[in-house]
Amino acid sequence: MSQRPRKTREQQDGRPVIVVFGGSAPVAGDPAYEEARYLGQALARAGFAVASGGYIGVMEAVSRGASEAGGHVIGVTCQAIEAWRPEVTPNRWVAEEVRFATLQERMRYMLVLGDGIVACRGSIGTLSEVAMAWAMLQVGEIPPKPLVLLGEGWSAFLEAFRAASYVRPEDLALLHLSPTVEETVTFLVKALGAERPDARSSPDPALNVKDSTV
């Protein structure tokens, strides 16, 4: 598969795309779900299109939030996932679906598609996505782009590698650790130059979830 995906409608219009990774377990009302929903809303209101794996959990939440805020939502789906979990279908907030046969194709497309990447809490899939993004940035296989780890728990995860001197300081610098949604969006706006709308478009305070541990 080509590592240069077709540009989405939003990229053609000059709007940066943020790819969001995260676990499939959270449901509406869970802190992790509401945090991701707030993230999607904040990203959309800051001028970003939002892409995710397009299914449930964090993927659904960030899609929902972005859609509620009037943003463009891209879901990158996969036949292999739906064969493994037949009950899973693309969530109803996905406006543009991009579909692949394999998990590997899907992941590589998302890593190239995003102008920036945000990883929320998750499980094996999220860890593999972060590791692949980090490795591809390290060796220059994808262009430099922000890779944000949202939530205090990522610091403890990375400390094991830092303490054992497995990871060079310049490679750790490829990651941006962010404790809150607000800081994440501010960092991405500064890095990518998306335009913030006026204060009337600020995210719904009811979705301002401060619990951001992994």
C-alpha cells in the first residue's frame, strides 16, 4: 500500500487533520469517554478535522465530540477488525469512511494521514499505534509531526524506558506529554497553525473532564 494517502476533503481545503488513538472499552459517561468527547469538540472548534479508527470507545467519543462541534469526522475502518468483532460497526458520527482490508494497512494510513497525532488512554492497540508512530518518526519514514500523549499516566509508562537508558533524549523529544485537553489543543494550534474561532465557539464546559490518567 502507498504511504501517501489521498488527501481528504478537509486537507484539500487546508484544514489540518488530527488522528486520535485510544481504547475501545470506554462507554458514554465514563471519564475516559467524556474526556475524548471533549477532545473531539475542542479540536473541531480549533479548526481541525478529526480522524480515528471509527468504531467504539474513544474512537466513538472523539468522533461524537467533533461532530457535535460542527467538525469533519473521518473514520479509518478495517475488515479484519470487523471479522474479529462482528458486533462492531463504524460509529454514526463518522462523515467520511476510509476502509482497508488489514490492520497493518489501516494503521500505516492513519500515521501518514494525520498532520498531528493524539494518543488517549488505551490497551494493546493503542500501545502498538503509539509505538509505530514513534518509530516511524524516529527513522524519518513519515514527516515530522506532533505526537501527543494525553494523560499523566504516560509519564510513568515512559519512565521505565528512560530510567534504563533505552531511549535517547532526542527520541523522547519526539513525544509531547500533555496533562489536559486544553493544553493538547493549545500545543497543536501552535505547532500546526490551525485558526481558533472566537470565544463564542469555546467547548461545552459540561464536557471539561479533568481526569486524564491512563
